[in-house]
Amino acid sequence: MDLPKNALEPRIRAKHLYWQGWRVPDIAREVGANPNTVQSWKQRDDWDSTPEIKRVEESIAARCQVLIAKDNKSPAEVNEIDILMRALMRTARIKRYERGESEAVLNPALAKGGKRAARKREKLRKNELSDEQVEALIKAFEESIFPYQRVWMEAGEDNRIRTILKSRQIGATWYFAREALVDALKTGRNQIFLSASKAQAQVFKLYILQFVQDVTGVELKGDPIVLWNGATLYFLGTNARTAQSYHGNVYMDEFFWIPRFTEFRKVASGMAMHKKWRQTYISTPSAISHEAYPFWTGEHFNKGRPKDRHIKLDVSHRALKDGRACEDGQWRQVVTVEDAVASGCDLFDLAQLRIEYSEDEYRQLLMCEFVDDTMSIFSLHQMTACMVDSLVDWPDFKPFAPRPFGDRPVWVGYDPSRTRDDASAAVVAPPVVQMGKFRLLEKYSWRNMPFDQQAERIKQLTQRYNVQHIGIDVTGIGIGVYDLVVGFFPTARKFSYSPEVKSKLVMKAQAVIYNGRFEYDAGAKEVATAFMSIRKTVTPSGNAITYNAGRTEESGHADLAWAVMHALAFEPLQGQTVTNTHVMEIF
């Protein structure tokens, strides 16, 4: 199992590399130690005598520690933690068997009374909680929530439909995962979690599994999770449009980023049509052009009704700050990051956030303001059309494998920050046929990381993937990264920004996106945000057209979009053809 460099101290990394079959001299070069020192570590720690199961266990535990310590985990990383924790439990059972316990520790179905009886008992006991454990979960839930989350809980008792516009990272997904579980425990009602992608829906599941494990020590199993009292917890992506037979309380996450929202909501509302079910819609804002915007403003309610029955809702933050039951039957609320802090949430440093984010970013990501994408080069409609459920639609991509894409080629783009100490990198799979589709496999944001470590992270990508192209913006810190990258990837190409270079990068991305040749996971809404922030402007001299993010060139909050464009630029501007195979000439 490959571990990120600098994540572990050299002696531990050296041991893991030895168990992977590396030679001592190669290990020494990799960890920056003397070969004699590595040989000494090998002998003192007796690496050769370590049992295979212990090697696996230590590697899994090390990887878990790296992921747990990471901030802003992606859905794929959260899911990987879940998989690794289950693998640790299996290694524990194997060790018990090796100590002399019966074969039943490996296969509980063999215990007491034979396979059939054991399987029947196991089925009856699956996901069962005692009355005391249920009470402990309810108590832990109620004692752990902030005042604004308690408002959500009380609103759910009196309103069948809740629609919440919220800041990022205020614990909405965390809260509603627990709320749904507690409701299932109390009432036996089904709970249905809908998200733009399967990976995004799995975040709800992980929160539920972790909550139950922490409070009771019980490991819930299955997908869906079927509780002993008959309640079923479903975790669905965009393929939920075909799930017409499901019924239960519906939680739709990030609905302002879901493609074809109107169609999706029809299915969701149909699942919760009976009066005993409730519907909850939660999201950060996207753009006023999104299909969900009329649903939020009440215009959807007016459609098809006589004018004397039309409603006009005030959906401003001032009107909805405390929550309000509206005339169309929805309870609405707007919760900004500043509202959360004022309500007792101690997770944020507002002064630091204002430094880290540009004014546009702060208002949209944290203050719940919608983007007017009419001035954007890339509209929300165009970007949502590129969204797919990667876990379902990309069977050839294995995000948790040492080589996620096997030996198939990928292109990498890197973009430094304009002013902040962060940067973005993108791993893009090129088309397999002429004029086929590009796929954004992975994306990274590196904050407060020196340029040499950023170059090292790019090098790690060349070890995970068959990288055929690396495109780097050499503005500012980018030149330092480029100088190091060409040391291990001599064909890396640099972009020295000028109005002409920017224009050609944007033209290429427009051609790709407009022609339906770009795909990314629907849960990665920051991709859409990055592209939507790019707008046409003029140079200070007024003599040329250029492209910037937000109000000024220094805002720098389209880093991810530029990184993707640096990767796409390896294909000619007019696309790959039989007679046209040269790289785009803009370097």
C-alpha cells in the first residue's frame, strides 16, 4: 500500500517499502537515509520475521492514520477509511484464529448448531441494538448539537418539508445523518439519502456508522442498512430516478448542484408522498440559473396556478435567518457561517477565513449568496451537464487501488495560487477515441505547502499513474515547482501567462465542454464553482481581451479550473484527428 511521502517518519516508511519488495539501497534513496542505516533498522526490528498478517495490519493502520489526520476529506477518502476499518476487523479475527480459537471466528456462521442455524441467528441479530443502546444514541445526539441544529430538529417536528440554504462546513450532513438514524430507531421509518453521486451519499453512511460505533461499539452492516426494527437506510446517487419503489423520509443533499433537479425532485417527493414521511432539502447555493432556484423562491409553486393564488416569498437572509414556515408548505431557513458562530459554533475563525478566501468566495461559499453566472464564460448549466456518478459510470477507475487507472495514460495539470499559499492539481484521463471524452479522475488542493513539497506530490502522481503530460503555470511559485518537476519529468510543459495564452486555454476548454467531451464526479461541486468564476475582461491597457477569476487577477479562486485546462491543452486546439496530432502550441 503506497503511503504519501513525509506522512510517516523514515524508519516506518522504510519498513513498509521493504515489505512491498523494495531493495535496501532503493529504500535508502527513497526515504533519504544511508543504506547502512536502513540495513540496521531491518536487523534491529527483524522485518523478515514479521508475520504476514501483522504486516498487513500495520500498513492498514498507518494508512488510516494518514487519512484520519487529513483536513477536508473527500468522499472517496471518507469511504476509504470505512473500508480500511473493516479490513482491520478482519485481520483481528484472523489473529484470534491463529492463537487457537475455532474456525468460527473466521466464519461466524459455523458457530453453535451448524451453518444453517448459525446463519439464521446471525440474520436475526444483524444490526440489532438494545433499549439501553438506543437511549444512549438518542442522548448522545441531543447533547452534541449546536443551537441552530436544534432549530432544524424542532422544525422537523412541525413541518413536513424543510428547505435549508447553508454555509459550507457547518455540520449539516453530519447532523442530518444522526437525525435520520435517531428517527429510524424511534419510529422504524425508512430513511432515504439522495445525492448527486453515490460517493457523496456515502458520507451520510459513514457518519452513521461512526456514530453508532463510537456510542455503542456496534458495527452496522449492509448497503442499504436494515435495522432489526424494520427500518431501512438507503444511500443513493443520481440513479435514484429509477428507484420508484422506495418509501421513507427523504434527505436530498446539495440539491442546488444536482443536474436535472426538477426530474430528480419528482422522484424524491414521490418517495415521501404519504403524510407520515418528511422531506428535507439541504444545500450550499450555486447559481440563480439552476433548476432548483424557482423551487427555493416559490416560483415553482406559482406555476400552473391562477394569479390570485400566486405567492411572493421573501427569501433573503434577513427574512429567513431564524427559519420560517412559508405559504407553499415549506419551512425555509438561511444559515450563514456567521449565523453558526453567533449560535455557539466554535469551529471557525472568521478573521482567518476572510484572509483565506476572496470577497466573492466568502460571500458565495460561507454567506449563502447565489452566483449570477450570466457573466461567466462557463455557465452552471454547462458544468452540470458534465456531471456523472463516477462510482457507477466509470467501472475502469478504481480510486482505492495502488494504480487507480492501471497502465492507461493520464494528463496532469498544475496551477499555483495567485496570492494565497495554496495550489491545485488535476489528473485527467484523455479520450480513448478521437474526439472522445476527458474525465477528471482526481483533484488536489495544496494549502500552506512549500513549492518543493508540491513538486514531490506531483512526482507521487507519476508513481500512481501512467502520466504522459504535465502542464504547469510558471507564474510566481509555479516556476520553482516547474524547475523541480522537469528533473524527474523532462517533458513537462510550462505556461507563461499572457492574454493570448489565457485565451487559447479558455477556448480549448470551451470547445471541450460545449461539445460534451468533459466529465467529473457530480459530488465535486468545487469544479463547477471554479469554472463559473472565470470571466472575460480587458487588460489594464485596454488593448486586449483576457480572462480572470472574479473581480481581479489576484483573486485566484479558479485554480482548479486552470489546472484542468493545463491538462486539456495537451490535445490540439481543434481536437485530435488523424492528420493533427501535435500538442496545442501555446507554451
